[in-house]
Amino acid sequence: MTALSPLELAGRLLLSLALAVFVGLAFEEVYKRQERSSPGGIRSFPMLAMAGAMLFLIEPQHALAFVGGTFALALWLQAYVRSAPTTPNAGSLMIPASNLLAYVLGPVALTQPPWVAVAVSVSAVLLLGTREQLHRLIQLVPQDEVLTAGKFLVLVGIILPLVPNEPVTTATSLTPFKVWLAVVAICALSYASYLLQKYVRVHNATLLPAILGGLYSSTVTTIVLAKRLREAGAARPDLSAGIVAATAVMYVRLGVVIALFDARFALALAPALGLLFSLGVALSLNEWRRMTEGASADVSVPVVNPLQIPTAVIFAGILVLISLVTAWTRANFGQDGILVLAGVVGITDIDPFVVNIAQGGVTGLSVATLSAAVLIAASANNIAKAVYAVGFGGRQSAGRPAALLLIMALAGFAAAGASLLLMSRI
């Protein structure tokens, strides 16, 4: 323990007392309204905090006195639980846990930065004060959601730290760690969209589900809304606006994904992505204004759990394959080959290609060329979505949103051409 000046010591002790009173107020509000005999509260907790601090100061090197006090407090709390088995809340672990927390507040305030003691106390108060809400949460959150969160933690906390960060082949600079980091990044964005889609309920709104669907997959959203257009049997401006809005959000998603791996590249690409996003927003709003009053209906975009382990493995495999193909194309066909490849992969799934570029999978090319490759891939993807819209929605019903997607594709190609032209003049 670092020696504290008398003024610092007094401040730390006062902080522990104030926080103990704070926790005691919350404890009494929850546990002592009906049963006053429950141990702990606004008087007991400050006393426990002072006792813990004093016992710690007696012998701070090994804290033997403090440890002895901990055993004494634990024995007393155990005696209370055994002597009052029929008392309300006597079996609650929160009562002894709160007393032990108050006891350690003193040493924590003396040895740790003040924010640690404050954070622990605030967390304790929130846990005490939201008892009913937390218990109701068990009924609101289905078991599948807990398993989904567990899968996300497996991806992030178990697999990611274990994979090596060394290349396994000279054919690509991609490492297993970078591959799985890309999986985690894509899954995190998709998981956030999944949670918003499932738990943010806005009635009588069309654009919000489309926007959230665009965060997950603008292609899937386009197909779903195109099917709704076919069911409607006529052009629907609100559904058309949703299709375009989902594609506009795709540019934001691409920018976020790139920024996670290469902030400088994302910054260089930001003006083009921002202009294309603005164009998509303008076209979507124009479609929305064409909607007659009362014509809007709720749009249901399927909520798909993105954290399937097989899906993550498939994405990792595609990313490795794209990395190998990109390296081979770069070595044999140079810059033009990469641009052609961008157009080809854009017809399917652009995420692995974009992530590979953002992680440095394409070497020896300028930022302008790489930016053009990303824009070409996104534009080719817009062409594919226009085809999907007509195919699933029919030319009469989905012809207009398909045309708007083609306009965005042409704008993307123009931005890519401008990037290449700028490079040639430098």
C-alpha cells in the first residue's frame, strides 16, 4: 500500500463512509421496510466500512487483522441466517453479501483509485434497487437469448484469444487471429442489429425495420420487401423507400467495418461512402413523400439469429478463400484484376472482400485503388439487389426501387472512376 498523506487518508475514509451510507440507504429501502431485524443498513454499513478500514490499517502488509475481521463477520452472518429461518428475506444471499461489501469498502477506498469504490457502490445500489425489474427480466428474456449471448461470448472471449496471430501460409498475409477477428466484428454488428430488430418495437413504421435489416443484410431485406411488393400486387412507395434505405445503411455498415481494422483507410473512403449514403437517403425520402396518407403498413423483416457457430465458420472459410483468390489475382493480373474481382464478388457477399482489403490483404496498391475496389464491389452488389427486387417482386411492382438501386450503383461506379482518375493525376 502506498503511503497516504494525512489529508489523502482522511479523504479516502470520508469517501468510504459516504459510499457506505449510500449503499445502506438502498439496502434499507429494499430489505428493512417490512423486517427491521435484517442486519445491515444506514448505520451498520458505515460502521462496517470503518471497521474494515481500521483493521486493514493496523497491519496493511498482509492484512491479517482484516482477514480475521472477515471471518468474524462471516460467522455472525451465518449465525443470523440459522437463528432466523422463518424471517422474511433471511435466506437471501443479498443480505450477507451487502454486509460483506460494506466491510470491504474501507480497504478498497484506501488502496484503489476512488472510481473503483464509487463504481462498486453504484453497481451494488443498482442491483439492490432493481430487484423486481431484474426478476421480471427472467420472464421477458427467453432462454434462447441467453444461449445466443453465450455464443457471442464464446466467439469473443474464448476462441479469439486462443487463435494464433501468425500466418499459416505464404500465399496470404492473413492470420487465424485476423480471420476470427473479422468474424467477431461482423457478428457484433449483426448481433446489435438482431437485438434492435427483436426488441425495438415501433408500430406503424416502415423505414425502421428496413434500416435495421440493412444493418444486418441489405440483400436479405431487399428480397423480403420485394416479396411484400409482389403480395401487394402494385407499387408501394413505402416498401420502395425501405428497399433503398436498407442499401443506404449498407454504406454506413461498410464504413464501420473498415474503420474497425484500418481507420486511415476508412477516413479516406468516408467522403465517397458519405455521398452515396446521402444519395440513398434522398432517394428513400423522395419515395416516402410519394406515399398517400394511411398507405403505410408495418414491415416485418425476419429476425435471424446471426450467431450460429457454423455460419461463423463458413464466413471464416469464405474470407480465407477470398484472401487467397485476391492474392493470386493481384500477383497475376495486377490492379485491373483486383477491380474486376471486386465486381465479381460484389454480386454475392461483399463483406469478406471488404474485410480482406481493410486487413491489408491486398498489398502494393494505392488507397485510391483500394477505395475504388470497395466502391465497385458495393455497386455490383446494388445491381444484384436490383435483379433480386425484380425477380422476387415483379417488374410492375418492384421496377421503381430496382431502378433506384441501379442509380445508386451508377453513382458508386462514378465515385470509383473518380477515385482512379484522381490517382492517375497525382
